[in-house]
Amino acid sequence: MIERPEVARAVAVLREGGLVAFPTETVYGLGCDAESPAALRRLFAVKGRPADHPVIVHVADAGDVEPFVAEVPPIARLLGEAFWPGPLTMVLQRSERLPDGVTGGRDTVGLRVPETPIARELLRAFGGAVAAPSANRFGKVSPTTAADVRADLGADVDLVLDGGPCRVGVESTIVDCTGTAAVILRLGGVPRAAIEDVLGAPVELRTAGETAAPGTLPGHYAPSARVMLVDRRAAAARAAGLLASGARVGLLTLAPAPPDLPGGLHLLDQPSDVDEFARVLYTRLRDADRAGLDVLLVVPPSSDGIGATILDRLTRAAAGSPDR
Ligand code: TXA
Ligand code: MG
């Protein structure tokens, strides 16, 4: 296979212990050699992330997880066959191969096989495991374009691979596969129902509290504008009330927008279906800040499928908004 020149450069950066931002179908990742403690220290410093927050380890193919885990239990095998490459992260018992820096000192590791071609090319050419959190500073909205990464990380990242906007737009679903039954630790790109279909059983959701997937804090999904969830029918009146108090107010909703919206309301570009809503969600949160909004009203889509992930992020954004 002929490698793209930028992929060859990215591999060189990783081998030297540098940081490479790369696209995945969920969000852009900030990658480093997962087996280099020095590279991991730099990664955590640039992210501004506490050392006890584990990062996800990315490999090119499902078979490549073996050296990094103690075992691949049957539920993990099923999920890997169904969803890898794709927006799924599995938490498995780790082997001795990875340094503690990756796992925050835990005896488990989160693993993922991303689907975006340039990410797989990078992982194949590098030939090892790439540790990568989302390519944003700690507490900021995840990037879904190369420009988002550059705006947030600037010169602190050695190289940014540009694969265009991310197809899914929200992070991977994290499933803990270390017990007898799978448990979802973070909603994401793979809907819960799809996981239950593959496993043939209901799957518990344990996304609240900080013990399960440390780092999924409310403020992580909040822009500077205060996010408020609103019912479609109440949106116009709510907007009018806020505008009357002098606030700069925006609205994010599926198309078509509700009728009778007040003048002066900043209507953000509307996604036309739930998949597009997920894909553009983080861009719209950034748009709200670029427009200098004080308040962003959001009419969430129905909570089926990936709608549940959107609602999860919006609820966290609302809870983590300024002044709360
Ligand atoms: O879509 C994604 O998953 C993106 C792309 C770049 O792969 N990555 C991402 O990474 O969202 P990050 O670091 O922003 O979020 C990783 C989450 C954190 O909440 C962390 O606590 C959890 O994964 N995690 C990682 N390893 C874990 C483990 N061993 N046990 C429990 N949670 C883990
Ligand atoms: Mg993140």
C-alpha cells in the first residue's frame, strides 16, 4: 500500500514521542505512542488532563488488541465482530505491556478500532498502539474538524492530519466487558439497542457518577454560552423572555424551526435529521460561542438511537454551563 506522505510524517512524529492529531469517525483524537511513558506525559500536559484519567488506546484491527489485554472474553469478541472498526470502545483487563500512564493506574484498558481510512492507515503504518483522548483541552468541547483542533491546541500539537469533518460527530460508546455482563459506561456513536441486539440481552447503563468512566464530567460538553434545554412548543416564549432581559439568545433545533420565533433570536443552522444533529452538535456549540451568545436554547431530538447520546451530551452541557 502506498502511504500518503502526511501519514508517513505522522508516523515519524509518533516514533519520536510526539503528538499527532488525527480524525476518527467520532471526533478528532490527540495521539501518541501508547507504550512511551514520556510521550504520554506530554500528552497529559497538553490536554491539561489529570493523571488518573485513563485514555483510550487505538489499534488498526480487532486482532491487534491481543498483546494489550489479558483476555478477550466472549462478549467482547461478539461486540468486536459487530462494531469494529467503528465508534465503540471496549474496556478489558489489561496485560503488562502498557504503561500505567495509559490506564490511570487501573488494571483495565479502553480499546478501540476506529473506522476512518486515514486513522487506520496511520495505525497500520505505525504498527503499534496509539493512545488518544479527544484532541481538545481538558474541559472543552471535542473537535470534529482539523480547524477545531488547531484553534484549541495551536502549536502544542506537532502535526494535524486533516480528514475533513467527522462522520458521527459524538464520541464512541464505551462498554465495560470485564464482567459477565456488558455495561455501558458512556453513550456514544453505537446506540444501546444495537449492542443489546448483538448480545441478545438488555445492557445496563452506568454513565452517572465518576467511578465508571472517569472524565465524563458535566462541564466537558459545555460551551461558554449557557445551554438550556427547551420543549419545541415552549421555545418561542422562552426565547422572547430571555431576549427581553437583554441576553443574546440562540436556538438549536431540528428543521423546521418552530413558528413565531421572536426577532433578534440567533437561529443556528438546523440539522434535518438525528444523525446530522449528532454530526454537527459540537460545531453548533462552537458556533454559539463564535456568535457571542449568552444563552443557547436547544430543542433536543427524540431520544431513540443516537438521539439518546445527543440528549446525554446536552444534559451534561446544560448542567455544566457557566453559573451553575
Ligand atoms: O470517540 C472517542 O472515544 C474519542 C476518539 C478520539 O477515539 N476519544 C475520546 O477520548 O473520547 P477521551 O479521553 O476524551 O474519553 C475517554 C473516556 C474517558 O471518559 C475515560 O474515563 C474513559 O474513556 N476510559 C478510558 N479507559 C477507561 C477504563 N480503563 N475504564 C473506564 N473508563 C475508561
Ligand atoms: Mg474527551
